[in-house]
Amino acid sequence: MNEPAAKIEIILRIPGTWSHPKELVESLPAGCRLTPDTLILPDTTRIEFSPLAADAQFAEIFRSSCRQPATADELAAVERYTVNVCLCGPGGSMAAALTMMQAGAAIVRAGGAGVFIDNSALAHGGQNWLAMTEDGGPDALSFAFVSIVRGKVDVWTMGMHVLGLRDIVMKRSDIEEDGFDIIEVIRYLCRGDKPVGDGHVIADLGGPRFQAFTQKSTDMPAGSPLHNPFGRLKLVSLRDIAQSN
């Protein structure tokens, strides 16, 4: 896949109840360091760090965006959070996404209640985030960073650009009526066993077959953390293609 012209940045927000910056600094895992604007990981990778003041909306946004239920203690901490630690670093590949997972995990281990991802509007409780970071594989990365949105007609993903991939869009009826599993397509793409480009045919065992068509991203403006500069991969049922010919 061609490199996008736009720079991809992963943005994480990690709420916590720290009363003073010193409390956060002293709670970081061994090997991690924090300056006023940088989190430095044990391998010397530098991640942009900025603390954000608490507001009245974030707690509800976090709660409603959780892919898996966070623990009662984590949600209680989010409700009374005092600061959002914002981490910003490069994305666009599986390796870059894993580095940002590890950066987020360092703040969680220092007392962060969970992680909200600006690039996909997904949230995860701290324990779930640590488990995914420890796994570190393609399935864990896609589960962490990629959300699935169900509209009236279509179903599409958000956040695949974080991993260096196009987002996926397909008809909702192909999933609900034919039982096609979009999650398996996400996992297939993230494993990178075989590139999927324009004209590629994807078949579900014993089920429907789809042809992939590449498209530009038009739903989110360039510059938005949700914008995918790689574009989209639209999966069209071969049955629909045959009927239209």
C-alpha cells in the first residue's frame, strides 16, 4: 500500500485521579521517565505528553465508548478524574500502534483508569488495556484500536489507519442476512498474510463472496484524528454485482 501524504498520529486520553504531577512521575513503571512534555519509554522512545484539565463531558463519553465493560473501580475513577493524560505519537503501522499501546499501559500502571482513543472513539478499562498490551498480537491491536459503526444501510470501521490499513465498508444486510463476519475481515487484514487491494475477492467459507473496491475517505475531513488517509475498502457482494450487470 502506498504511503499516505498525511502524517498519522495516534492520540490517547488516559484519565486519572492524580493530585499532583509528582504523584504520576513517582508511580511510573521502572525505566519510564516523564518531562513536562514527553513520556520516555525504557527503549528511549519519546511520546508527546500533555495533561488536560477535567471537564463535565468526558466521563460519560468514556463510559458509553467502552468496547468491553470496565470495572466498577475504573468507572468510579473516571467519574472523579482530575486530569486527562494525553499521549500523542506516530501511527500508520502495527509496530507504531504497539508502541503507543505500551505508552498507554505505562500511564495505566501509574494510576490511569483506562484509555480513550481519539482515532476510533473507543475506550477500554485499564485492566483490559494491560491485557491487550501484554498480548501485543494483531488481533489484540485491532480489537484495541478499530471500532465498528453500524448505520442504517452500511457497516464500516474506524481506526484502521492507526495500523496502516484502509477502513472497511459493506452493506449491513450482507452481515445481518448472510451472516458475514466483518470482524474476521479485520483480523485477516491485520495479520497481513496477503494484501487485499482493488478487485480482490474475499470468500466466507460456505457463504457469500465479495469483491473489494478501493475508495477515498470522504466521511472525515483531513486533519481529523478519525480521517483515514489510506482510504476505504468497500466489499460488494458478487451476487449484487451479477444482478446489476
